Amino acid sequence: MIEWMQKHKKYLVITIWVSTIAFIAAGMIGWGQYNFSISGDNVAKVGQVKITAQELAQEYRRLYEAYASSIPDFDAEQAKAIGLEHIALNFLINQALIRNFALDLGLRTQDSEIINEITHNEVFQNNGHFDENLYKRILQDNHYRPSEFETNIANALLMQKITALLPNTITPLELQSISAGFKLQDRLEIAILDGKHLKPQISDTQLKEFWEKNQAKYQKPAQYKIESIFVSAASQTSTPAEIQNQYAQNKSLYLNDSGELETFQAAQEKAKQDLQMQKAQAQALKEYIDLKKGNSKNTQTQSLLSTADTFSPQIMQALQQAKVNDTLKPEAYKDGYITIKLIAKQPQEPKSFAEAKSEALSELETIEKNKLLKIQAQNTLSTFKGKDIGFISPSFKGKIAGLDTKESLELIGKIFTDNQKANFAIINGKAVLYKVIDQNFKNKPEENVASLMLSTAENLKTYYLDQTLIDLLKKKYTIKRY
């Protein structure tokens, strides 16, 4: 947490502010429908700082969006399984610990600072000047009290002040210690045993037993017959005034990589695209109603397998869960929205032994070959004489003789995570025996790695400072969870 705050000191307030705006929009798009297991206005108290249910809901949503953007098909069930609510609460507790510390140090946020932060934000401005009516209307439209919003800004400013007191420098010795890992290189001797000559004997009985144990792997894909209608965003018209209004009403969407608000000129094309997508979605919702009632005329009918990549994984998953005659709500597709109705469905079913025989045989042969390769490698490891391929570093990107690029990278990854001087790796039907015959710290990292070494050192130091400070503050302040 401190690490992120230190890196984004300049934009900490605006980032939390944008997060707040995103949260208060929850009522319009259904974000606020999550029911926490904790009841009451407050979910925890840390020292003199109370954590509200609203703050927990906001942090939960932020984390949920982060997971959903990086994990395909992430849903509420998975969030529950990993304890996302508790992760969110723990983050807020750590934040509250730091706020307590800031208050004990005598740090405070003045009303004038809060006013300055809000009045200088472009979202609440008209023609470059703060518009109080616009400010109140935006908050009112989103069912958010000004006092709550201003409290969020005050907390953000307080967190910004505490980060200014934390060390953010690396000593030469610290940088040297961290950099050693980037400069490490091993001199290797390798030998490759190719498994092509190995011909494991597999009887029909063995093959059938293997198939019986793994029948779930060998399935005929489900088949769908669908009726769909597509609404292209490019077909939606928009006036310059509409584009200007889209930008003015949604400025928090148009931030550059540094977290600063872009000018209208810089964001104009994106604002236009966003507006067209909104109009396409609105039109698609109308088509959805017609398609659901059977009144849609401009539809396309097609059949596809569940393994097809015609649509996104989200759409394919929805088809898998849908019943015949269900109509899926519009989903983003290419440069617009598509609405799909499931006309017929043939679920996946296991392949017979005859249908799966060749597939099962190929898999079983690979398994048996690897077993034979492993035995051969183990018997040869202590006495093998390989080829000296020189020094190799973890950042090696070339090819090792006898291996392709992907196989070479897999071997390097194995070697530099192995604590044994000599070992072997089974890679793509080959047993690669290797031995470290020398080692030094003379590898010269690429120029761009220098900044990586520095950031790695900073991140590690900040992480340990963060953990140490949080552990200390947990002993200092009482934590009550309701």
C-alpha cells in the first residue's frame, strides 16, 4: 500500500477521487447490490478511525474489478472463495492504522485544502471555473452527500501527507545486493537425450484402462444453434455537441498514463467512440426485447461448437449456461454489441473408446516415453559428459543448440530455480541434462534493466518498511471488527 502511495504521491488524491466517483455511480449500474455478511453502518474500528460499510463496498468493488480484468471468467463465487471481502477489509484496516499514526503525529487536513482540491478539479468546472451547482448536482444525481465525498478527499490528503514523511531512497549497498541477481550467470555443460527412438509397448488392455480413468478428458464439444443480431458502433451518429457533453459529463474516464485529466482535444476521439458504443448498446437493448419476443427481423442464424472462438469466452460461457429459447443480454462484440438467442443445444458427451482411441494413445505414449526418459536421465546424470555452452544468465533470450527458443527458455527457467548443481529437465520429449561448472556475477544487464534493478530495490525496501510499520501499528492501535 505504501509502495503504491509513494509512487503516485502526485496523483493520490485524484485517484481516490476517481474511485469515489466510480463508486457513487454504482446505483446506476448495479455495483451496489453486493450484500456483505457484516451488518450496521460501521464494519470495523481501528484506534479512533471508523471503517464504514460504504468504504468496504467501495474497496471490494475496486479489488473485484482488478481481479476481473486479469482473471478470465472471474465472478462472485470465485471472489467469495478467495475471501475478497476480507482482503478488502484488511486493506482498509491497514490504511486506517496509517491514518491513526498520521493523526498522532499531529498531521491534519484543513478545510481550505479540501476546498482547493475540489474547486480545482475540472469535472466540477464550467469554462475553467468551479461551478457549485454542478458540483452539488453531480453528487445529488449519484445519491452521494457532499459531507461524505469531502471526507474521502480529506482522508486522501491525510494519506498523502504521511507518505511525504516516509523514506524513499536506496543506499548503494542495497542496490548492489539486489542487482546481484540480475548479474548472476552460470557456465553450463549440457547433454540432450532425445526420446524419438523410444517405443513404449502399449497393449489394448493398457490403453482401454487409461481411457476409462480419463474419460472426462475426451468429450465431444457441445453444439449450439443461435439467432443473433449485431449493432455496430460505427453506424451510430453523434453531433459535436454530444461528444463535448460526453467528455464534460465523464471526465474521470479520460486520464492519461500519469493519472492527469486529458484535454478535450486529446480525448475527443475516445469520447466519440465511447458515445457511439453507448448508443449501440441502447439500440442493442431494443433489439434484445424484439428478439426475445420473436419480433426481430434482421437476424442471422448459425450453428457453432462450444470450442469455437467466434465469440468471447464470456459469451460462450453464457451460451453454455443458457437454456433453449433463452435470449442473452447484449454483449460487447467487435466494434459494437451483439444479442443472441439460443435456438437449440446439444450438450457435450463422452467419446466412445473407438472415437477417443487415437487421442488417448498419443497421450499415453507421451507419458510412457517421459517415464523411460526419466529413468535414462537418472542413470546417466552422475557420469554424463556434455557440451560446454558457456555462460548463461536468467535473461538469456537466444537458442541453445538442440532446442528451439521456447524449449531453451523453459530450460533456463528450470536451471535458475533449481538449487542443485547437476540435474535434468524433461522438455518436449527430450531429457536435457545440465551441470553448473562455474558461476560469477559478471553478466552485463541490458540498459533498460538498470531501471528495473532500481525499481525492484525500491519495491523490496518499501515492502519491508510497509510490513514493519503495519506490524508496529497493529500493536499500538486496537482493531475491532464488527
